[in-house]
Amino acid sequence: MFLIVTRSFPPELGGMQSLMWGLSKELSKKFMIKVFADYIENHKSFDEQASFSIERVGGPKFLRKYRKAHLIDEFVRDSKVNGIVADHWKSLEHLKTNKKKICLIHGKEINHTKGSRINKRLLEVFDKVEKVIANSEYTKNLAIEIGINQDKIIVINPGIDPIKDLSQKSLDKVESLLKVKTPRLITVSRFDKRKNHEKVIMALRNLKQIYPDIVYICIGSGDEEENIKNLIKELDLEAQVMFFKDITDDLKNALIAKSNVFVMPSVIHKSSVEGFGIAYTEAAQYAVPSIGGKDGGASDAIEHEKTGLICDGNNLDAIYFSMNSILENKKYLEYGKNAKEFVTKFYWSNIVKKYKDILN
């Protein structure tokens, strides 16, 4: 039996939640799995459809980590557990068991100055870990820089499930919403500084001169939403930008499928960094190429000048040039076709083999 210890798990939404659910689901086909996850409201109906055991741990956040560690240590003592797979170094920090531990790393949670108090804490945890799974080459290099033993690190990109057929109703709804607007750019992410919506919008102002019917679709919510909307008003781009939040997965996917380019030239903001960017691979499944930033792990998800473009997200001219060049002569059609072929390597059926090799 293997335990999966996670602070991020469905029905809560997010990239980490999808990753830990996909990993648990795929590993449960080969091994006996038990998940220890944080409590979230309305979890019961979700947990009932899982083919493995999920134990939820509640209580105040500060005390929860100690209670969870105690429950796991107790479970390990009473059961035949072969090892523990964790989503985050903090999920392992308070465990006393000496069972084999594997820890996933994603980027921003380890991006702390070498020698700082938090850096020392995380290195202490990783000293007791057998394998460290980085979500990209970028994250692996970052881990080495901050002091994690490189012999322990292996790169395994996050997996995705093959897409399901979209309902005609959702596709028709998107066409009625977008009408004649073209070309179509899209970003699906939280509104925060790292995702770089602002520079995309600044570049959009110039692209509007070439493509008067251009549209930029923004799906998400977050702290920067008000600032982004103010910028759009200031640049007189209200007719060019459409916002969607709290929509169904089917409508979100239909909006992606009906778009031409996924745009997210992420940057490093303070310690926050895009470790991989699963959104790029999700877009690629619909033959939609991406523009990503050179800072972070986008290069693992996008093959430059083949399945999309990598640019300097801090440079407005570079973003504009990338957007213009991919739209020019509909270059996105060729990149999109390549992206759809390339993305099959990220299917869970292929990714999980690497996890099985480590666990065996």
C-alpha cells in the first residue's frame, strides 16, 4: 500500500488538485492507495465515486498539519505501508515515520533564498526524502540551486487525461458569444501578476490596428481582476476583451477549442513562478498552440517554433512580436496541429509509468 498525502485535492479546483487526483487515480490501478487530504466542504459525494480510500482531515489550519501527521504516523504503525507520496514538502514536515518518502516539487513553494529560515526547513525535509519529483527541467535546476541533492531529483511532467468530446450545445453557445470576432486569443488562469495579463492587453492595443475584430478571452478570477479591467478601459479595449468565471468545464473547453492561440507569457513575480503550466498542454489537446514565458517551466510544455512560442514575458515588444508572428498567415494552424501530436506524451497512461518505476 502507498499513501498519498496532499493539501490540494478535489472537489477543490486548481492545477495542483487535478494533478493529485490524476496521480491517485492512475496509481490506484496498479497499487492499493489511501489518500490523506485536507477537509473541504461537499467532499462526500466526490469521495464516494473514488475507487480508493480518502481520509479528510479538518480543524484550524495551524493545528491541522500536526493532527494530520499524527493520523498518518498512527496509520503507518498499524498497516503495511510501502511508501508515502506527498504533494508538498510541508505535507511531510511533521511526519515521524521512516517509511520511504517521495515528494513532488512545483516551483514557487521551494523558491526561497538559500540560507533563509524557510530554505533550511525545506532542506531538512528533503534530506529525509528518497526521491524528489520535479514537474519540469526548470524546477529541477531551481531545486539544485537552492540546495536539494541533485541525485535525488527526477523530472516527471504533470499528466493529463485525454479530452472528452465537447457537446454541440457548448460549441454553438461559444459561436453565438464570439460571433465574427477573430482571431481569438485566450488565457485560462488566475488573475495574478505572474500570469502577465497586463502585457498581453498592452500588446493587444497594437494588434487591434492590424486585426480590428480580434478578441481576447480571459477565463478566471483573482486579485488582479480590477487592475486588469481598469487597464482595458484606459486603453479603450472593452470591445476586444471578454471575461468569464464560474463557468462549466464544458463551456471552458469549448471556448479553448474555438480559440486560435493560448497566451500566457508568465514571469517570475517575487518568489512566485510557473513551474510547468498544465494549461498549455490542455490547450494543445484542442490543437491550440501556446505562447509562454521563458521564466519557468513553459519550455517543457511548449516546443518553441513547433507547438508554439516561448518569449521574454518581461519584454512587451517580445510579447507583441510573438503574438503577431503566430497570427500572421495563420501560423497557429501549423503549430496547433503539431501541438495536438506532441501533447500525447503527457497523457497519464504514459506519465504514470515513470511513477510506477520509482515505486517498484
